[in-house]
Amino acid sequence: MARRLAAVLCRTFAGLLSFGMSGHGFYMCAASGLRQDSIAAAFFCLLPGLSFPAFLWSLRERRGANLLHWVLAVCYLAVFSVLNWRTCSELGYCSTVSATVIETLTTRPVEAMFAVAIFGFAALLLDRNRLRTTRPHAQSAR
């Protein structure tokens, strides 16, 4: 019962965060206008925008959707880092690429994308353990 509740809470947090990230992505699209560096800016908007549809898919297919959340988070980190690198290199205050990536990793939107993936993975593990413990009972009843 506790695992089931923990899985539901993890899925709820993942859903709320993914909804927020999708809203953030749509807001950034509207605010940016996609004028400068349109390919990277489009991915900067699109990747978080796909977070909530991926969460909705997780209600049907948890493994594939969780993998998609991890891919979205890593790609979002990469795109955000590229945009940060271009900004800091133009202004001349970049130290290294890895420092820029680590700095980008500590921004709230990137942390939220990874939190969605982590909560989804935790829910997947909790549900998998619950399914493993209930399967022998279902087979013995046959």
C-alpha cells in the first residue's frame, strides 16, 4: 500500500512539473519570437513543450515515456547549454564548455526537466516492484 501511494505521488509530481514545463516552453516561444538562432531557439521551446504530452503517454506506456522524458531532459540541457555558450562567448565571460554545461544544469527549468524524469523513473520502479509482488498471487489463483 505504501509503495502504491509513493508511486502515485511520484507520478503526480511528475505530471505537475511536466505541465509546468510545457507551459514554460510555450511561454518561451511566445516571448522569444524565434528571431535569433531559430533552430536552437525552436528546440529550446519545443523540448519542454513536449514534456506534458510525454507524461500523458506515460499513463499508457510507462517505460517508453520515461525514456522519452530522459531524452527530453538531456537534449534540453544540451540546447540550453548551446544558447548559454553563445551568449557568454559573445560577451567574453565564458571559462570552459563544461563549466557552462554545469552552470546550465543548475538552472530551474533544466532541474525541473530532470525532476520529471527522476519522478517518472521512481514511479516506474515502485510500480514494477508492486507488479512483481502481485504476479505470483495472480498465477497461483489460476
